[in-house]
Amino acid sequence: MLELKNAGKKFDSRWLFKNLNFQTQTGDFISILGPSGCGKSTLLRILAELDTLSEGSLTQPANTNPGFVFQESCLLPWLTVSENVGIGISSKTISLSEKQEQVQSILKTVKLKESGGLFPHQLSGGMKMRVSIARALINNKSVLFMDEPFAALDDFIRFELQEELLDYWKQHKMTVFFVTHSVNESVFLSQKLWLFPQGNQQEFKELDLQKKDFHPQQYRQSPEYFRLVTDISDRLRGRA
Ligand SMILES: Nc1ncnc2c1ncn2[C@@H]1O[C@H](COP(=O)(O)OP(=O)(O)O)[C@@H](O)[C@H]1O
Ligand SMILES: [Mg+2]
């Protein structure tokens, strides 16, 4: 279990957030939702232990194996797709053939089985993001940190990648922390939302969306999905 207690972060003397209290169980899919500039990326970096809290505490499970995906695909232009993905394997004891097998298998998962030999400049935006996701997922990651990974993609590709990510999560149940400023995206993807305070609201809120067994492709058309999107948009505007 991960727990944030009275967590606060300041830069110089300005508090970005304060009094944040959240808990999550292993295998949760959590969206961190709030407007630009509220501190979502900073919180994600803190959860990933790339930055530290200014006050309060963060307790997390030991020995996690984290993967990262950012808005930019962050590929190395001089390496092939396969080589870029191989970077995601943290173990140094793995043999070359084992590594190649893992790369091939994850490229298949992200639908790039035939593209391992291509270089980043030969890929579309959606394909670059698929490579970035493959690099993050390879080697059975236990936690995935995603910072607005689909924000720069068009709707067709975005929906496709969201659905594929959900299918993968349903199979593997790694913990996912997903930063977004899109209500639709957060409702579609996650089990829980962490809402940053809006306007004159002072409190961080955690919402459990209580999704039971849902089918990603059908969920987007369901009354339940529309109800949640409306409800949460209203909350964010202080109307509920
Ligand atoms: N390293 C830093 N030094 C000083 N201020 C920072 C730093 N990182 C972030 N900030 C401040 O925190 C604000 C929120 O940052 P960020 O976490 O990126 O927000 P979000 O991801 O929600 O858009 C920024 O607008 C900036 O003022
Ligand atoms: Mg950000």
C-alpha cells in the first residue's frame, strides 16, 4: 500500500500543495486530475521518488519496478525501436537472447511487431508513443507513472491507446498513476481519481469510481460513463 500523509510541497517559499492525504492499494489505476500548473507532475515525480516532499510523509511498498511514460515519447534518435525498448530492462543479469525475446514480446503487445528495425524519425506520433509505452512496460513493471502521455495525440489514436492500456492493465494489474487534465480520460481509464482543489475549494478529494467488471470498448458509450463525466465536471466547477 502507498500512503501520503499531510504531504506538502513548496518551491522557494511558495506552497504548491499542502495537506494532501491519499492511500492506494497495489494494482489500483489512479488518475491525478487537475488544471495546468496545479502540481500534478510534481506530485508524480514525488511518488516516483524523483523529488521529495517539503513536509509530511510518503510510505510505499519496497522493491517496486517502475516504468515511466511522458507526453513526449523521449526516444533516442540514433537507436532503433527495438534498442529504444531494450533500454527499459533494468536487470543487468539478463542474457542477450532473453532480452531480445522480451523486446519482441512487448513489441507484439503494442502492435509494433514488424517495426523493431525502424528509427524514431520513421515513426508517426502514435507509433512513437507505442514505443515509449513498450519501454515502460517491458520486464513486468509493478508501477507505471504516466504524465499526460496521450495529450498530444489525435482522438483516434488516443482512444485506441487508452483502450489498449486498459486491456493490458486488466491482465497484469500493475499500479498505474496517470496524470491528466481531461475529465473524460480520467473517468474512462481509472478506478480512482485524485482531484486537486479547484477555485475556492481547499481540499484534495479522492473518488472511487466503483467500476466493477467493465469492457473498455463499450464503457465509453455507457450511461454510467456519461454520468460520471458530468458529475466530476460539475464538481470541478464547484457546482456540486
Ligand atoms: N523545479 C521547480 N522549481 C520551481 N518551481 C517549480 C518547479 N517545478 C514546478 N514548479 C512550479 O510548480 C508549478 C506546477 O508545476 P507542475 O507540477 O508541472 O504542474 P502541472 O503538472 O499540474 O501542470 C509550476 O507552474 C511552477 O510554478
Ligand atoms: Mg504537468
